[in-house]
Amino acid sequence: MNEAALSSVVLGLAVVFARVGGVFMIAPGFSSMRIPVQVRLFLALGLALSIAPVAIDRAILAVGNAAPADILILLGTETIIGLLIGLLSRLLFMALQTLSVGIANAIGLGGIPGAGIEGGEPSQAAANLFMVTAVAILFLADLHYEILRALVGSYQVIGPGDGLDLREALVSVTDRASEAFFVALRLAAPFLIYSVVVNFAVGLTNKLTPQIPAFFVALPFITAGGLLMMAVTIREMMFAFMDAFRQLAEAL
């Protein structure tokens, strides 16, 4: 193999790695700060080498006789495509994280701090319980393979050098975001309804007996009821989350 052919192969592998790296930068589970950067880099490189037989020919054609500026644009485009795939797979986790904070506040556990799971920002301890369970289910149920399947299948839809239709990408993100937040809202609905009903009852009791600080008296019972509801419903919630994630991932 001459030097020109070898450089084309190396650049082709870099193009493949750019898309894989974009996915690993934002995909749920793979992008967690709890995983060392060296481990993520090793996994991304290994996955890129395993995908290379599928996409290396088109990647070599794309880099062909391209100028350095065109190669940089190609690498940037591939990275954006990978970020888009990772974002579409992460939207349901983002929606669940938002609604889990609402659940923690609804049952009176919003004041208990905790370390973030997927990111470095702090979060409520009760919200972290949902996120830890969701990330565990992602790998235990082999749902992370759906992300990798979408990554490999993306080369059949958008090959290296084909470019990215930004309008279609934005439409996909908008549709998936609305579906993800609707699913998360359905999962959090029992806790939100519980909070509205209980706080309405406490407020009505406070109006009837203003001499008694009904809210402070009822707060431990509200929290106990919320914890009991969490213990009863979290299993079914996570099964529903698993099915919803599988359906959204299959649509990538």
C-alpha cells in the first residue's frame, strides 16, 4: 500500500470516528461523567474500527482528493450527525430528568440535595433515584444496542460526504422532543395528581381551621404518602419507560 492510499484510509477512519465520537459525547449512559474520558475514548475508537468495514469505502471516496478545508468541514459535519443521533436518543432521559425534579418537589423531597448522575450539576436525591434506575435499565435491557443500531443504520441514510439536511434534522428533534416530554409527563402524572389533590385538601383544611398550621402538620404525611406511591409505582414506571425508549429508538 502506497503512502497516498494509507493516508486516505487513515482519513477515512477519522471520518468514521468523528460520527461515533459525536454519539459518545451526548448519548445517555455513554456520555456520563462517571465514566473516565480514557474509557469513553477507547470504546469510541473500538466501535469506530468495528463500523469501519461498513462505511470506510464511502469515507475514503469522500476524503479522496479533497482540500484540507473540505476535510475539516466533512469532519465537522460527521460530528454534528453523531451529536444529532445522540441527542435524539437522549431526549427521553432529559424529559425524565426534568419531570423527576418535579416529582421530588411534588412529594416534599425537593430540598434534599444529591450529586448529578448524568451531568456534573447537583440535583435532588429523589430525582437521582429515577435517573439511576433509568440508566441501569438502559444497559440491563440492552437498550444501548438500539443507539448503536441507529448509528450503524445512519450510514445507509446519510453517508460520509452526503451532507446534512438541517431542516429535516430540526423537525426530527422537535418531533422527538414532544414525544419524549409527553411520555415523561404520563410517567409523572400520578405524582403530580397526588400533589394537587393533597395540597388542595391541606389548603382547604387550613381555611377551615386557621388556628392550626395545617401545612406543617401535614408535610410529613405528604412525604410519607409520596414515598409509598413511589415504592408502589416505580417498577411499572420503569417498565413503561423501557418500552417508550425502545419505541423512540426504533424510530431513529
